[in-house]
Amino acid sequence: MLATPTEIEYFIEVYQTRHVSKSAIRLGVTQPTLTLSLQRLEEKLNVKLFHRTKQGVIATEQGTLFYKKAHGLLESWNDLHHDLDQSMDNIQGHFKIGCHQSVGAYTLPRFLESLHKDAPGIDISLVHDFSRKITERVVSYDLDLGFVVNPVRHPDLVLKKMGDDRVLFWRAKDTVNVPKKIFADSSLMQIQSILGKTHSKEFQDWQLVNSNSLELIRTLTLAGQGVGILPERVAKADGADLVPYDARLPIFEDKIFVAYRKDVLANKAGRELVRLASFTL
């Protein structure tokens, strides 16, 4: 166990005055408190620092050696404390941010623009995966923050809702006879839910074409190659001319969150990062 700065300061005062009661008065503490502090320091160092006499105290050889190093220890501590204080105030640092590529397509442009304008000292790296994986990596300290859809709540996770979305069937606006193909990423929970409710009933003789790229699904749907199952924010991005395929078909409601741990708020840069992320949509 390491000596505390207070224990070192008390030791230095006693070493210089050679008297516990006088040192206690100078330090503004009671004599029992000072005596206990010296005892704890000796226990931590596993050496005897002073010999007690009726006239006061006399430093041992080990006490004198520790005194020569004590001021350096305090200076190092004060330097560290100063640096930590500075880091708490400065809006700079590196953060790892995660999101699904499709979520990033409509969250990251505005977020990065705000970051460049309001906090240019913050440096980020991006990681892309499914929202459930991003959430897990935030909890496990692998990521600092994530833009996630329908996250599972966790006691170590802070979730701030950014907005809503909905997943449904889309077609190109001017397509008359839609080819009997459904383009979808069946690994997504939302898509599985919709397909489970409709595929066997409404699309018995349709071909399901699976793709893990929502952007490619949108491109194929825009080209009139079939029907695509997409979040509305992806389907309508960049003014894409897609319309709902059939209003009677099921819709899955999405909720979009910023996910982070409380420790990210420990410094000013982290707090600014969360603030900017929360107002991305």
C-alpha cells in the first residue's frame, strides 16, 4: 500500500520540528491524529522512522533516507494532480465510437461536423458492427460511445434517446410491376420479426435475397429489382425516391440511442462528446 500525500506531509513536518505535539499544532490536527498517521506510514513502509524520547523524536537511519526522498514524492504527486486537473478541463482526447454502418450514414455526418466546429481537439476512431455488438463493446470498455438501435439495457450503461425510426417494405416510386424479390438483411432482429409475420402469407412465391448491406438493398430497390425491407432513415437518405410497398404490411418501430458508460463523463472532453452525440438527429 502506498503512502498518501497527507502522510508524507505530516512526516516531513515531524522530521523538521523533531516534536509530535508541536507539529500537530503547526499542522492544525490533534496529536493522536498525527501519531496515528506516522504509525500507518511506518506500517506501509515496514520500517521504523522515529525513536521517541522525552524531548521529542529522533529520526532513524531509514527515517532520514525517507526524508531525502519525501519532497520528490510530493512534487511528483503535485505534478500529477496538476496534469489531471488540466486534462479534466481541456476538450481534447481520443475516443472510440461504434455504430452500424447504416446508422452511421445518418448520424455521423452531422456529429462529425459538430465535433469539428465545437471540439476540434477531440480525436475519434470508428468501429462498425451490429447495434447489439456495439452495445456489448461499450459495456466492456472496448468502445467509449455508440450510436445504437433498440439496445438492451445494462446497469453499467447510460442510454440517451436520440430519435425514432421505422422498418418497413419499400419499392421504387415509378415501378409498376415489381419483380418478386425481397431484398433484406435477415440477420437483423427487426427484419426477422417482419419476415416472420409476412413471408409465409404475403410472399409465398417470392424469392428472398439476403444482403448485410442496407445501402445495397436500397440501391437494388431503387433500380426496381424488387422490394426492400429498410429503416425509413436509410430508405429516404439523400432524397431517394422510395415509397412504402403496402401500407397494410407490418412495421417495426425502432428507437435510436446514444450509449455510453458513466466514466466517459469524468472529463470535459467526454461530456462534450456525449452532448454533441445526443443532438445528432
